[in-house]
Amino acid sequence: MALVKVKEKYQVTIPASLREKAGVEVGDIMEAKLQGKNITLIPKSVVDRDIEISLEQMQRGQVSRPYNSAKDFLRSLHREVKKLKKKPA
């Protein structure tokens, strides 16, 4: 068990052995949770909202195929626009 001291500005240093095991590095974001009288720090990864939306769309299968050229991509976009115009509002 590692003991740490609460400093003047309520800062604590996580012992190196624990940081290494948890994979915590300088600049990482941690979630602090209060569980009874215990404070738990949980390493978190922050994902840009646009990336998060893209990952959700990929998981739902809402992705397009790879294109061989910009011309193929534009042709596909035009087809999608035609489909959207045909749908009733």
C-alpha cells in the first residue's frame, strides 16, 4: 500500500509504481469519484465529439465504401442527393 500526502493546494502525487500499472501519463484526464468516504481516480480518454459521432455511425454500419477517385465520390454524392429528393418530407 502506498501512502500519499495531500499538499497545500489539495494536490497528491500518484506513486510511480501505481502510475505505471495504470498506464497514467502526464496530461492524462482522470475522473474523480466519491464512493462512501473513498476517492477513486479513473483514467479516462477524451474523444472529440465529431470523432465520437463518426465512431457511432461506423458501429451502426452507416459508412460509405472507399472511392478510387474524387470523381467516383462526387458521383456517389449526386446519387445520394437524388435519393433524398425522392423521399417524401
